[in-house]
Amino acid sequence: MEYDDVVRTTFAARDFTADDVSDDDLYRILETARFAPSGGNRQGAHVVVIRDPVTKRALADLSRTGGRRYLAQKAAGENPWNPVHPTAVTQSELDAVRGLGAFVAPIADAPVVLVVTVDLASVAALDADLDRIAVVPGGSVYPLIWNILTGARAAGFGGTITTMAVAEEPAVRELLGIPEHHALAAVVPLGRPVRQLTRLRRAEVEAFVTREKFDGSAFGR
């Protein structure tokens, strides 16, 4: 596939066929993905390749806490897990959530799952002292994950970035023996999608790019 086609069609794949993702296929994807940038080129990311069904099921179960709140907030019209607008969802609404099993099923059902962590001693957190949620450290790990997903797409596979297990990071840490100085960034199920989407919905350039200032005129052709 051409580069533009890969970037324009890399979708969140959650339903997979029974086809395997061989070690050779996965290695080729990771071999290219490793050229992703990171803060100071410190390359602090670590990837755990998981094929064991018991471990995959455990990761799916540990994603239920985050998934339950996500689904409850979506049903309430909120932006899930958004710290700017605290949730008003009640415990009874959390308890009433339906469809949680299907929501976390891709982690258990995918042929292979990647757990991606980042060494906190290696990230560049230039916004750590600002009075807001830090976002800059993610630049040391999420470009790698995106490279993995686009590489998978180019090879006929697919996957998605899931972060629901982060709500249970201590338990994931114990399950996989993750060191204390590593943060859980994502759990990425990979496989051959049941359907290959070719058209994605995204905002036009003019909707989010402006000239000179935040409230400047829209940038367009």
C-alpha cells in the first residue's frame, strides 16, 4: 500500500479472523515501527508480546474497570475519563452497564496482544510543572504505537490502541512483572480484521488548523 493509503485507512480494528499473526510478520512490523521518535531519542518504550490465552483473558478482565466507566459515561452523554469535566455517573449507573464483555473481548480474542510500557526515567515531561494534565510524555511512546498500527495495516493486519487496563495498572504490573519505573501506555490487540475499512471519518483540515493565532482564520486551500 502507498503511504497515503495506509495513513488514511488505518482504522480501529476490533474484530479479527482466526488467522494468526506470525512471529515473522510481527517482527517485520516492529522492525519498521522502532524508528518512531521519542523524547531526546531515549527510546524508553518496552513491548511485551502476549499469545497465551490465559494472560490475554486476564488483561481483558483487568480492562473491565476502565471499560465500565467508559460505557457508563458514554450513556450519560459525558466524555469518558475526561478530567476537565468530572463525571456525574453514579455507582448504580456503573453497576447497570451492559455490553462490557463485548467491549473488552478484542483483547482476549486477538491472535496476539502487545502491552506497551514506557520508562518514566526516560521521558521528556516539559509540562510536568504546569497546572494541567501532562501530555508531552506521551510523545515518547505513542508514535511507536502508531507506527505499529500503520505497519500492521500495510501488512494486511490491524489493531487498536486500548487504554482501559491503565485503570488497573498495579494489577497489570503484577501480572506481567512490569518494573515500578515503567508506566502502562496501551494494550494493543492485533490480528487480521474481519472487515477492511477504506473510508474513515475525520475532521477537515479547515476545522482544526488556523493561521497565525488559535482564533485565526481557517487554514485551507
